[in-house]
Amino acid sequence: MPAPRTRPAAALVLVSALAALGLGPAAAPAAAATVPTGAGSYSDTRPAGTSGPTTNTGAPVTPKVTPAAQGKPVPTNDWWSSLAFQRYGDNPYSTPMYGHPLTYQAVAGGLEIGYPTSPAVVGDGRQYEYAHKRDLTLGLTGLNSPDTKADAWSDWTVTPYWSDGSRTLRTTIGHGLPFVYAKGSGGDARVTTAETPAVFADQGNVLGITVAGHHYALFAPSGTDWNVSGTTVTAGLGGKDYFSVAVLPSTDALATYRKYAYSFVTGSTVNWSYDAGTVRATYGLTTEAKEGTERGTLQALYRHQWLHTTDPLTPYTYVSPRGTMKVRESASFTTSQRAAATLPALPGGTGADTARLRGYLNEVANSSDPFSGAVDTYWTGKALGKLAQLVPLADQIGEGAIRDKLLGLMKGRLQDWFTAGGANEFSYDQAWKTLTGYPASYGSDTELNDHHFHYGYYVYAAAIVAQYDPAWAADSAWGAMVKTLVRDTANPSRTDGAFPFLRGFDVYAGHSWASGHQGFAAGNNQESSSESTNLSAALVLWGSATGDTALRDLGTYLLTTEGEAIAQYWFDADQQVFPAAFQHDTVGMVWGSGAAYSTWWTANPEEIHGINVLPVTGGSLHLGAHKDAVRRNIAEMERENGGPAVEWRDILWEFQSFADPAAAKAKWDAGNAGYAPEAGESKAHTYHWLTALDTLGAPDATVTGSLPTSAVFLKGTTRTYVAHNHGTTARTVTFSDGKSLTVPARSTATGSGTGGTDPDPEPSTGNTFRLRTGGTLTTATGATAGGDTIASAGGANHDGTPNRPLVYEVRGVNGTLRTGGATAFRLQVDAGTAVGLGQQARISYDLTGDGTFDRTETYHYFATDPVTGWEEYAQGRGLKSATGTLGDLRGGTVRLEVWSAIGNGDSRLQTGTDRSVLVIPYD
């Protein structure tokens, strides 16, 4: 988190679109200082004696934006926020900004650009960083601007603006962009270099230079010419106003990059979806052709992205603090992941002694101060989270009185905060378009830090209340205030004039940022990634409890995406991200420039390891997806700590249970007497959690359910299926291995599942794979027949290029390539009564499981007929294209994609039967 702490922390414009998003109603500005919102209210004037955003000297500060951006919600807590939030009064430009692969810093003469490729390990080996170091400064001749402002922004790009009265400069920069796009007036294009450049290509308006070992290409308008004089490179713009600079992965890439040099990126947008256990996201750039007609571009994907895409990638790569970035030659790409599971609680009936659990529950419910003296937003949130975890446990053992007492405590404190005018309240800042709770803490007011950490606890507690008292959660009651907190922290609307889109969540980086101003040399930072995912899990539960599937699916997208980012960038799950010289298996904090084995408040190893675990809830199950990383993490903590955990033993026992439940339970059995629970924990929850997983086994992320509130656990070879149904009627949840579970209304069901056959938990050894709804390929037989929807091509032609594909995958495959063998498949498809549809398949082989597909085969599409019943699409349609070569599979991955190549209607693909299969040429 972005401010030191003594303990870990973790009016409005009415927009019609909010109703459709489930985030209305919103209140219009009120003349009075109180804005009614359902049964609650917030203020539009800060309480007396409090502060809003300030500089480091305490002076009030407003967004540093151009007139074109005035009044638009500024996305604070972003990778570039120092452009708009002048935290340091003597720096009206920006602090270093880490776009990756490029780094940037705004200065009076324009934009510094760097490409750090050699990490430094500092702080006694506790931090690694690829610090910004200027290779170039992009600007205009004579430019000397008094400040830099944010002129425009989109999901992961931003346009800084300079003006000195005679000259103006705009640049567009972003995550994954190897280009910087510039528009200027009043001067020639000017690039100054940190050392005398070596010219490797001079093509007039295209110049290739090497600076500090890094290769750059400079592109001026056609008909112009770059001139090099020492460390200054200039070009007249020939009456035009544009030029661009690109960092090249190698000098021989110049021709490829030249192709896209005049296709200027103008915006970026992510679109996500959830369908039956699978989260898909498409990351798209909009472009403008400054010369010619080319509208494509190049973008570098982070590891958490390229691990989960089957879109073709070029051989080009870049170095970054997040490991290797891989380059895509297109304006968009799509990722597909198994959805992270979220449960309101682990199920009952799993071995906990009822009398013992009742005693632990009463200790909390009957405490003289269940909120432990909390008065500010963070510590109140922690206390609410602790109580919320216990409500389902009391309900499971039939203790309705304890359950209702806990609910009453939560409602009382939430309603207190949700009503303006008392000792605590939420207040809206019109300038910064944000809702701040007072009393504030850890810079949530003056620096706009940590809102997602703090408010996630409130939303989570409200979701548990809504599960048991839907009327309380109605918009006319207290639900409207909950939704206002959601809009502040995780607003899915880009047109809401009152709050920015997804304030703290960086959709391209895959995780949130904690600092509201990003005013550090190392960029932005996030410490407690688990408190960020706590908000995402809260959205899943709130959306499920209130029937808001759009918000539920947003939460699932955020949780799934950030879960993978945490695994890769906090825990180095694949041991492919941290530099070799950094001798740690985990980090407490991720920075724009790297990461650190530290926290803001202590060097205690228990808290360094535990801060990215707490709070442990049914939204933490994604931590069990990389069990070896959990084991390495615990082992390192005990080495650094000189033995097992003492201070945060409960958090770290629970963390260990994601990989080794029996070992974690044994530690509880040996050490549960005489310890003080972590502030957001309780003995009741820890005992129930460890006992449940000791009985169920660790979470099994390889099998997903058709409902976000479902999960699977594996003990030995036995799987247990769990699902919670927030609805008012019973429903059947299907799992990706063919099993299903009937869940009564407003209940949790647990069982071994019906139908299907448990797939072998070891790597697959057969060569015939069946399709399962949810995105799984399996050698198992005997499942229940089902079907997945193949999205329409929308009237466009996607022949050869996957568009919103269904993706089925199996990992850990071992096999010896059969001489002369070839891929085969039989896929049952049905277009119903629609005409003019064509389904297409692509099969990809990652031979070693390293995330790179070594062989990709795309087959000619199958033109369906408007006939009754299934039609068979097989490899006999012929191979349209293929890249790479096959070889033996050693822990490899096989992926099947099916999409609509043509047509203007949805179709269906059969799953769960022996008639839809993929046969690979392996023994």
C-alpha cells in the first residue's frame, strides 16, 4: 500500500445507462450537504476538519487536465496517474511511468523514453527494479512547457499534453505499446538522445538508431528527412503534425514496424464475458491511419496474457519487470481462462465439532466490542469482513440466534457509515469524482489510496447480508449505497460522469494499483493483492445475491484475471518472472519498475508473506491453482522467520491449506491454544476452514462449474463438488468434467456429483479427447450430453482468424508423436434454422507447456445447413493453414478453438458425448 502504516491495511450525474448495469440509481447534485441514496445518504461536502487530495505539503490539489478533459472522471490509481495528480508541488510534469516495454517521464521539453533491460537488485537483495533511465526525449524544437497535463485517456492508454504558448505537443502512450505517437505544432520534430546515437538505417523520413544498446526507429511524414547532429535528431514535418518513435526488438524488425508507424493508436478497450466456467476477454486498440490505409498495429502481451491466448504471436519479444512480453501483430487479441471460483463460505458437514465451533462463534458474537475499537474506513472494513465470514458458519450448524446477532451487528455498522451526518460518513468529491469515507486512513483521503482495499470489505459484508436479507439490499433500502461504493472502486461504465471506469484495476497489467497519485520513482505499487481480489469476490457475491449478473460477471473477470497476475508477479508461480539475482520466491509488493520482498510497515517475514493472503474467504480459492508456489512460499517464510509462523499463524496456516490441507490442520491442532487471531480473522473461521479443507482436500482449479459460485476440491483421487445457489428456485450446476450437482434455492450443496466420470488427476495419456462444457478436453467417457453456443460472426468474415471462439484445453499431456500421424476431429454442430453460417476449428499444440504454441493447424470452415439435428464437421474439410511442427509432448498443452467464420447467427457445438472428439496423433 502506498503509505506507511503501523499495522497492515490493507453532486453526482444521473446516467441512464447505470440502470442497465445494475449500479443505479444515482443522485443528482443537491444544494444541501446530504445526498439521499435509497435509505442511506452521503455528503457532498467533506466533514469539518478533514482533507481531500493534497500535495505532499498539504496544499489542496485538483486534477491536472486540459480543458478538453475538464469534468471527466480521472482514473486515479493508474500506471500514469502522476500526470493528473500533482502530488509533489515542485514537479508539474510527472514521475516515471512504466508502460512496458517502454518507460516514460514527462519533462519541460517533452517525453522521456526508456527501455530498461538490465534489472538491479537493491535494498540488501530485497527488491529488484528495471528503473526508468532516459534513452531519448521526444519533443519539438524550442518546446519549454511549464507543465504537462492529461488530455485524454482510455482503458490502458493516455495522452499527455504540453504547451508553452507557442508550441503544443500531444503524445499517446500505453501498456504494451512499442510506439509513442506524437502530434505537434509550432516546431519541428525533435528527439534528443542520452548519448550519441549509432545510426543503423537512414531512409530519409525513417531513421534507425541505437542508444545505450537499445534500438529505436524514428518515423516522420513522407517526404521529410531526419537530421542527426550530436545527440539531437530533428525533422521538419512538411506541413504535417505527426511523427512516431518505436523501440525495436532487433534491427531487422524495422520493416515490420515501419508498416505500422503511421497507424496511430487512438484508444483502447477491453470487453469481457463469462460463460459456464470460462472467462474471455478481448483487448482491442482503435487506430487512425495518418498515411496510407494501414489500420493494424503491434502490441506486446504480458505473461499473464500470452499464457492464455491462442492468437498467433510474432517471434518478437521484449524484456519487462513482468518477464518476457510477446508481440502480437494485430489491433486486438483474446484471452480465455478457467474462471476463478467464489463461495460465500466453505460448506458445512465437513468434520468441524459443532460444540467447539459454537463456542468460538460466541466468543466473537458476545464480545464487548466486536469491532475492536475501529473508527476509520479500513479497520471498520476489516471488522465487518471478520463478522461476515462467520454468518454462514453459524447458519450451517443451526445457530440462527448467533447468525442473526452477527447480521444485526453488520447492518448497524454499515447503516451508520451509509448515513451522512454522524461520526462517520462517505463524502463525494466533485473535482476528483470519488467517494471518500471519513474518518479516513492510510491516505485514502489526501492521496486517494486504497479505496478498493477498504470498500471491498463493506461490499463483501453487504453481500452476506443480502444473502440472508434480500430486502435490506434493495435499492430503496441500503443497496443503493452499496452500489455507490462499487461505482467508486470498480465502475464498469465508461459513460458514468460521476466515477471513472474501474478506478484502481489496470485491465492490461491484470491487477490493481493502490496509490492514487502514482508519485514514486518506481511508478505505482500494490502491496495487498489479496485485499484487491477481496473486492472482486465481493462483486461476485453481491451480484449473485441481488440478481445482477453483469456485476457478478465483472467480479469473475476481475478475480480470474488478477488471480493469474498474482500467481505470476507476486508468487512467480512458473519461476519465469523474477530475475535470477533476486533470491526470493515471493514478494510483498509489486511496483511499476519491479517488486520488493517488503511491506510498507514491517520487515517481518510472516507479514510479508501473509499480506497477499488475507482475508482468507471463499474468494481466495484461486490461490490453490499453483500448489508448488504455495509450498515454496511457506518454506521461504519459515526460513526467513527462523521457524513456523507465530504472529500471523492463522493466515499462514490457511494459506498452506491451499496446497497441503492435512499439514495445515496439523499445525492448528498443535498450536491453536493461546494465540491471538489476526485482526480480520477469528478462531471460529480458522478452525472451520482448516477442518473443511482437511476433509475436502485442496481446491482443484482444473475443473470449473457453470456458476461462478461453485468450486471443486480434490483429496487423493476423490473430487467433491460444491455450489451455492443464491436464486429462489433450484438449479443444476454442471462441471467441466461432466459431473453435475442439483442445488436447492438459496442453499449450498455438496456432493460427489452425478453423471460424468472423474478424469484422471494425473496428466492425460489417451489420444482421444472429449469436449466438456466449461472449456475442458478430457479422455474421460460417459458424461451427460450438452452443448455450447458458438457466437455469431456478426455478418463479418473471420475465415482463418478466431473471433470470440469456444476454447477447450487439456494440460500436462505426455505422448510420443506417431510417425505419419495427423490430427483428426469430429465435431457435432447445429445451426438450427439459420442459413449462411460456417463454423471453423483450430488446434494448437504447446509441446512443453511453456505457454508457446509450437504447432497451430487451422481447418477450412464447415458450412452448416438449416436442417434438424446435429451435423458433423471433421478434419476432412481440409487444412487451411498450419504453422510450426509437431514433436513429442512432454507436459504439453493441447487446445481446440471453434468459432463462426461467417454468418449472422449463433450456432451450437455438442459437448459431453463421444461424437464430439479431438484425436491427436500420439501414442
